[in-house]
Amino acid sequence: MRFLQSLGASTISKLTAIGRATLMLFGALVAVPRVKNIPLVIQQLYVVGVQSLLIIMVSGLFIGMVMALQGYTILVDYGAEGSLGPMVALSLLRELGPVVTALLFAGRAGSALTAEIGLMKATEQLSSLEMMAVDPLRRIVAPRFWAGMLAMPMLAVIFSAIGILGGHLVGVDWLGVDSGSYWSIMQSTVDWNQDVINGVIKSVVFALVVTWIAIFKGYDSIPTSEGISKATTETVVYSSLAVLGLDFVLTALMFGIE
Amino acid sequence: MNHSSSSNITCNFLTLASDSKKRTMLKNLNLPLISGSVTVRRHEFCIAFGQFKSNLHNAFCILRVFMQRCLVEGRQQNTMEHLVEIDNLTFSRGDRVIYDGITLNVPKGKITAVMGPSGIGKTTLLRLIGGQLIPDEGDILFDKESIVSMSRKALYKARRKMSMLFQSGALFTDMTVFDNVAFPLKEHTNLADDVIATIVALKLQAVGLRGAADLMPSELSGGMARRAALARAIALDPDLIMYDEPFAGQDPISMGVLVKLIRELNDALNLTSIVVTHDVKEVLTIADYIYILADKRVIGEGTAQQIRDSDSELVQQFLNGKADGPVPFHYPAPELEKSFLGERK
């Protein structure tokens, strides 16, 4: 009986949290974008986007290099090392680019967003904004949301591009795959709509989910040091799980049924 | 009819015509414009008339200010107007009842203090007035309008007329003191940057922090941060300012500065102030009217003298800081003997 009770209570609290999150997103998005707020979005774009560039580029490079190394050892047994280019490019564009970028973004920028908004709440900055007749959803939450939505697809594309170059470095320069076949087979195999655009769509969806979770967890956090640390952890955990789960769903929709 | 319309046309023509044309036209009308003596006399007349006009204007200004003051004072004396009226308010958080039907009025232009032991929800009261929380029952009127039933848009409009000084100051940590004070002006007005700079300088001068304009909030001491926040709170010249524990954790000097600022700003800017605090001594010196809250209701109200003379035990315990009394020293618990015998609850 007690088990049922606690199950019910936790379900209700989860559902109300989802409701609150939707309301928050709605409140932030329904705001008419004002010219005044564009500098805020650009500022946040710098914080979540430009400052994440280094980790994204380094990870992209190494993942591309590892892919080429692993791919080469398998492909060379079948004498198919010429297909290294499309292998690296397709796995990056379709899967690893959007997914790993989203995971890194959740750890690098998402946690920072949660902690920042949570601390603003704890230090009464959000309350004081409200008392100054400035809607914190518009002033604080909306610019961060849009910055995340804009930054992540761009980061994912950069990640894939650097990864392909890393693959080239290992495969062609170190392991001696023919450079011409690396690029030309890649060009003939990779389809713009099927691979590149689908990858970008994935990453837009991940951007929505990760940024939403991050700002909601911050906005809804319990304004104590314990509460904020819990919210930050939850941001990373929930958004990572959501990204991996959604990735399967999106892949099934995009590539599953031909 | 015909005549008037033609003279109108002449007038319009005269105003439209350039100076040289006017001269020739007036010459044709045989007016003695060139004559030296007439010019001198006209000049003198202009000066005299100008002086007369400015004197008259000054007299009118003085008269107007005087009449306004008379009106304001008369109004204050005749009917004690209330800026904030709280009527039979009940509010609870979860199962815990915080207020049970309290009624409280804040007179316009005065400093009203709300005192009470910690943890009875004094800050909650300010949040209720600011419309950040919604009461279970009862009504809160701000300037005769109900905060509770206001639309969101109207609430945001009303909030421009009130401001709140938070206990932590709540300065934006990513902006300098200057930008913090300029923030509400930039958000709510279309003033030019140099005008905003002037206003900010004046507000910071009022709290004595003009020299600290370029510091970041992290570089300020607690008292300075609170003063900077005060400058921000008065940036838009609000009608009402709410102070949440302004004296908590302040050294005697900054406490003195804050007491002085609250009093002086209230009188100079014709504000209405609500001070929520438990610092008895400071409040009794500055407050015009005092409410003491405890046990979910108002247990005492009046001027400082009336409060001092109150015969309520609870009020006296609070004023004199007695450890035990109607507000018990012990948190509710079973008897000590029983707890030794293993009974916890």
C-alpha cells in the first residue's frame, strides 16, 4: 500500500514538473523577440557556443582519428580501406556528430546554464527582476534558450568537419590510404538530404531537449547549495539519457524504414 | 467676415515672410520703424516687459508649489490615505499556515515598520504585496487596485511603481554598480545614454557610492552592496519601497547610514516605505507606524510610543528581547522526562 502511495506521489510530482517545464518554455517563447534582447542572445551565444568550441573541436579531432584507426584495421582485412572516407564521414554526420556534441554540450554548457540560473534564483536576482517589472523568463531564460538552439547545430557541424579531417590525418597521412579515394568515395556516398540535413535535424532536436532541461532545472531548482548541486547533476544525467533515447527514435524514423 | 479673413491672410503672410520683406512691408505701411528714439524706447520696453514676465512666472511657480504642498498636506491630514491595504489576508505554505486573517494598512508618505520574530514570514508579506505570491484568502490593494486579481500585464505595470530592497541586495553579479543602477532605467525608459548616466550618478550620490560606480558587486562590502541596491531600487522613482531586513548583519556604522538613508529618502522623494525587520531599536527611531506580527496575526500596532507603552506581554517580550515568555524558548517537544524514557514524539 505504501509502495502504491509513493508511486502515485512521485508520478504526480513528475507530471507537474513536466507541466511546469512546458509552461516555462511557453512563457519564454511566447515573448515577442525585442530588438533590445538581441545583444543578450549574442552574449549567450558567445558563452554557450564560442566557449564550447575548444572541447568540441578537440573531441571531434580525436573521435575522427580513432574512427579512422579502428575502421582501417577492419577494412584493410577485406582490402576495402578505400571506403574509410565514407565510413568516417557517415558515422560522424549521422550519429557521432550530433550525439557526442549534445553530450559534451550538456556537460559543458548545460550544467553551467543550470548552475547560473539556479544561483541567480538563490541570490534573489530572479525575484528582484520580477519586482523590477522585468520578466525573468524573457530576460534570462529566453536568450539562453535561443543561444543553445543556435549554437548546438553549428557545433555539431564543426564537430563532424573536424572529425573528418582527423580521419584524413590518420587514414591518409599516417596509414597510407589513398587521399583521392578518401575524398571521392566520400563525396559520392554521402547524400546531402539523407545524411547532412538529417544530422542537423537531429542536433536541433537535441539542442531543444538539452537546453530546455538545463534552463528548467536551474529555474526550478531548490535555491540552496544542495539543491543547485542536485539540479546540475540532474541536468547532465537527464539530458544525456534523453539524447541517447531520442537518438534511437530519430534514427529509426530517418534511416529505419527504407 | 470678409475683413477678418483678409487680415488673417496678412498676418500669415507676415509670419511667413522673411525679415527683410517684413521691413519693407512695414515701411510701406508707414510705421516709424527706422526712427532712433522709437527703437530705444521699444528696446527698454522689451526689457521691462521681459522682467515683468519672468517675475510673474516666478510668482506663479511659487504659488503653484505652495498650493500643491497645501493640498498634499491637507489631504494627508484630512484622510490618512493608504498606499497599501491588506484586508483579512490568509496565506499558507503547504500545510503550514503563515498568516491567518491579518489586516494591515500602509499610510502614504510614511515609514511603516513590520516587526516580528524570525521565521514568521515577514519577507513573505513583502512578496505578497509585490504579487509574487498569491494569498489563499483576502485581498491586497496597492493604490486602490487589487494586486491579487490583477492581470499579469497590470501587475507588471504596478510593479514599476514599487521596488524592493532584498536582504542580499540581489545585485546582478555580472554587471558593475553603474550598470546595476542603470538597469531598470534601460529596461523601462527610452532615455538617452547620457541622461541615464546623469540619473545614475545622482542616485549613487544619494547613497554615497558615486565613487564606486565602476566596481563589481563582488568588490563591495555588505553595507555598500545594500546601498547600491538601494540606489537601484530608487532609480525609477517608485511610490513604494519595501525593505527586507535592511539592518540584518550590518556593523553599527553602516546600520546608522542605512537608518539615515531610509528616513531621508522617504522624506526627500516623497516615498512610502515598508521596513520589515526585527531590529527593535533602529525601527523605533525611524518608523511612523509599527505593526508587530507573531503567531500568524498582528499582535500590536501603533506609533513608536504606543508600542512602547503596550501592555501586551508578547509585545513586551519582543521589545525587550526576553528569552522566555509567550514565545517559548523551547521548540515544541515532549517533556524531557518522557524523552529520557525513549519517547521521541
